Amino acid sequence: QVQLVESGGGLVQAGGSLRLSCAASVRTFRLYTMGWFRQVPGREREFVAAINWNGDITSYADSVKGRFTISRDNAKNTVYLQMNSLKPDDTAVYYCAATKTFTPSRVMSRTFYDYWGQGTQVTVSS
């Protein structure tokens, strides 16, 4: 069983930055593909970014390309999401997700991931 704990959310003004962290409680973290998703009330959870086991392959939603960066530190069992140039439309609960496989065509799908964190709220004011 993999437990994921997100942190780093908060309130920020438009144009500002936040860095989210997701700590995983699994010894073999380095084997997992990690993803970030976000959700607002009344809407489906949507893909934000994903990273493969060693960090050399990343994928982003079009809406965040050039503004967000996903990275990981396997020595710390942690994945990060650096969010710059934040917009009010980025307001959501952000979730970390993990799976032990890597299929580039599927990393954007919620159903690809086996484990989820509880989420952290990000609010961007205009």
C-alpha cells in the first residue's frame, strides 16, 4: 500500500508562485510513475502533469505548459509541482497520484493511477 501526502497549497495572488510537494511512504518510490491532478467542485478531476520513474520523461496539460514544472527526488520519496504565473483558473484541489507502470499514452488518465493522496487546496485570487 502506498500512502501519499500533499503539502504546499495555499492562497496566492494571480501571477504568483507555489510549490506543491507529495511525500510517498513506499521504499520503492523510484519505481513509480507520479502524477498531479486537480479538481474543482462540480467538475471532473483533470490531469495536470506526470513524471516517469527517473524524471527524464514528463507530460503536461496544455493549460499549464510553460508555467508548471513537475520534478522528483527519489532519495526523499517526494514529487514536486512548481507552479508559476498562477491564474484564478488554477484554483482547485490538487491531488498527487502514483502507479507502478509507465505508459506514455495513459499518464493523462485518472484510471491509470492506483494510489491517490487526500489533496491540497490552491486558491489564486485575482
